[in-house]
Amino acid sequence: MTVVKSPGGVVYAHSGSADVELTGARTALSPAEIELLVLIDGKTNVDELARRAAPLSEEAIKKALEKLVRAGYIVPAADVTSAGIDPGDFFSSAEQGVASLKKNGYFVCIAHAAAPRKIVKDEKLSLLVVEDDEQLAKLVRTYFKMEGFETRIAGSRAALEAALREAKPSVVLLDVMLPDADGLDLLAAMRRHPAVKEVPIVMMTAKSTRESVLQGIRRGANGYVTKPFNVDVLLKAVKSVLGVK
Amino acid sequence: MNPLDELRAEYRAELPAKLAHLRELLTKGQLKDLHRALHTLAGSAGTFGLPAVGEAAREAEACCEAGHAERLAALIDAIGAKAA
């Protein structure tokens, strides 16, 4: 494979399988690989990727890029131009395409697959839905109850803290925009707290920009689902981060 | 009716009240609350089977964020048209 140097370094672009990976309900990629996959846009060179992906080390970035190339998720941007497509136009069109897909009910869903595990006898998985939109929270609760989960709702930071004190859930669905807190700050706080730091957290948000997805991943989210979502896909994401079928 | 369909029907039934609330916030000039209400509507309508309403709400939310208050009345009407 020919690697073409741009003035600031190599520029990579997604292949079709990268987009499948970023919108699927499961991923086997590491957080560093996902982060780079999200940052790669066909215009940003490796030097700039390294700056944006800090604190990932240069070595970690190199290894992740090599793996992504080997697995066919990314290609040097020259491979895109060799097809006669200008990279600028190509990615501008791609962004428009994503907007159009969203308009038609598609969404972003990233979930790290946990190690598979079996549900032991009499074990009940519990879900805590942190969402201030009461109707949406009720819909999610009803759906997950139908799927066998014990489900509670918290509509604010205070309610989340009370719910965590009451019982540790198997998994948390966390809205990014709460009336009294930033969900990303709550995510970071939970990741620091010894009692709940291991609880898988799937972020739910109406923001689907690269930056917002990255913020969630960097602060330790196990999954990221954009609104509006399909509840079936939300269930797949939750099962994926729990490692259950 | 399946419980999920009941919730979807309930959501649709409450849309006129949500729209009235949006108009009231606009009339009172409470743009921060209006932005939040539009954000909520944009995030939920598609999940309740109303993607066109969600998309119209997202457009109004972006307009509100950009501070183009003069266009909001028309955009809220557009949400109403999609909900009808």
C-alpha cells in the first residue's frame, strides 16, 4: 500500500467498514482505536491526530493506526483521490450524507463488547436510566422491563446520587444534558468513584458530532447512542457492554 | 394495545400541549427554556415514531442556539405542521 505524505504527515480516510464499525451495536476495537477512527476524517494528518488524541502516546497511536490499516478500516487518503474524487468534496458529501441518514431515522451507536458472561440463576440485571425527559425515560423503562431488566429512573444529578446510594445497578444509561448537571461530568465522577467505577455506562445524547462522541469515549463511556434512537438498538448496546446475549 | 404503543399514542396526544408550551416560551422571550424544550423534543420525537417532528425541532433548536429569534415562530409552526 502506498502511503502518501502530506506536508504535516500521512492523511488517512475511512473505508466503508469503518463506518459500519462506528454505527454497529458492538465493536471489538480498543478505546484508542475507536478514538482514532472517530478522529480520522480524510483531511487531518497524523501529527494533528496525535495532538487531538492526547494523552495517547505516540507509540500507542502508531500501533492503533497500523492495526486499523491492517484490518482495512482506514486507507491513505490518496486511495480516495485515486478514484478521481476530491477528498474535500468527498467528505463534505459524506457529512451531508450522514445528515440525510439522521433525517431518515438513522443514528450513531458505539458499544464496547465486554467479555461474554452468562447470567447466573436468579440473577436479575438492573438498569438505571438517567434521563430528564419523563416520557422517553418511561418508554425505555417499559421496554427494558419487557426484556427482563429491573429498571429505575433518575431525572437529575441528585436523583442519580440517591439511586446509586440505594443500589448499584448492572448498567447505567446516562443522558448528556440534564437540568442540573452535564452528563459527561457525571460520567467522569462515576469513573472516579470506587463504588461504581466499574459499572458500564452508555451515554445517550442528541449531540452526534465527532467531538461529543470523543468526549464520551475519553471520559470512560462504554457506549454512546445518539437520540433519537431505536429502543432495539439501545438494548443491543446495553447487552453488548454487559457481555450478555 | 402493547404498552409501548400506548406510550407512543400518549406522546402524540400530548404534542399540541408541547407546541403550545413552545409558543408560550417564545412569546415570553424565555429563549434558554425554549432551547432546552426544543432539544428535548428533537431528541425524543424520532424514538416515538415521529422523525419529521424531531428533525423540524432540531432545525428550530439550531436556530435558537444561533440567536435567530425572528425565525423561531415560523419554525415552531413547521413543527406543528409535521405533527399534524
